Amino acid sequence: MILLNFKVYKQTWGDGAIKMAKICKEVMEKTGTEIIPVVSALDLVRVKEIMGKNKVYLQNIDGDLDGQYTGKISLKQAQMLGAAGAVINHSENRLKPGTILQLLKIWPKEMDSVVCLQTLGQTERWAKNIKPTFIAYEPSYLIGSSDKSVATEKPEMVKKIVECCKEVKVLAGAGIKSQDDMEVTKKMGGVGVILASGVIKAEDPEKVLTQLASVKMK
């Protein structure tokens, strides 16, 4: 399983988001590995049209909002427009633990939730008591790294989080860019990865994504 975070790179602006979504769908059909675009709210509807019945996640949700909330992303509206899930507490958009808990309490059963964590301590202190669909372990200092990844630097932490959160599936993130990273994640008990720049900013995104998706996580 691969979550490809489009972020707001210029490669995923406008038609770039459509191009990247088409790559996701083609590679998924070719390899059989589930690939989920994680997109800006601005691109949700158009990317959903490309992905068809396949899942598309949002990069953020602000709450179960209805009314005077200019600029916020509504959980109800996201669900209505076809979002199959969303990322919560990414390192670039952190939330307080209490806010995360409140979100999960009102989260629809039909939508996936991906809670990002930066440390094992967060998992041990409070995250093991919440029940998202996935926990994504992403040490912030490795995000966007060109030569290191969570798999090369902190593989044992992935395993510890898997052991700590036995009822929740675990993803590895931060610097993921190679088949070796995928293999290490699999060995440590992770069910997949969340990544961005390793694919989005690659000279040949389709080639890189195909290589990553060729590693079967199950």
C-alpha cells in the first residue's frame, strides 16, 4: 500500500495533479499494489474523476463543520465530494492530541483516518489509545531527505510502533524512495508507506512509483 502525498508542489498544481493521478492509477493497475493519492482540497473532485472507484484522501480535515468557517475543510463536505479518507497531524500541519481525539470521535466509519506521529513517545503516551485506520510514523527531520529515510535510520522504531499499536495498521514515512525502504518497512511489520518528494519530484515519477509498487507488502 502506497499513500502518495501530492502536497502543494508545483508538479501537482492544476493539470499536474491530473497527470500524477493518472500515473497512480496506471501503476496500480499494472502492479496490483493499492496507491492512494493524498491531495489538496482544491483537486479532490478532479482527481476523484480520474481514480474512479479507487480511493482518494485529503491532506487535512479541520472538523465536522457547517456554517461560518471560512477557509476551513469540512469533514461532511469532504465525504460528500468523495474523499475516502484524510491525513491528520502531518508534520507540516500538526494538531494538539485533544484535537486529534475530537476529530476521531466524530469520524465517519466509511472514511479512513491516517494519524501521523513523529516519535515513539507520542505513540506510548496517547496514540496507542486512539483508533485511527492507520498510524503513519514520520520523523519530521527525515521528511524530504534526499539520502536518508525512516527505513534506513529508524527501522526499529517502525517495529516498536507496530508492537505498541497492535490493533492499528502502521505506515512508514519520511524519506521513503526505494525498494529497499519498502522491504525494510515490510520486514518491520508495516503495511505500507506514505511518501511525497521521492516520487513527485523524480525525473520519471512513473518509473519510481512502479519500482516501489513492485514490492508486495503482504
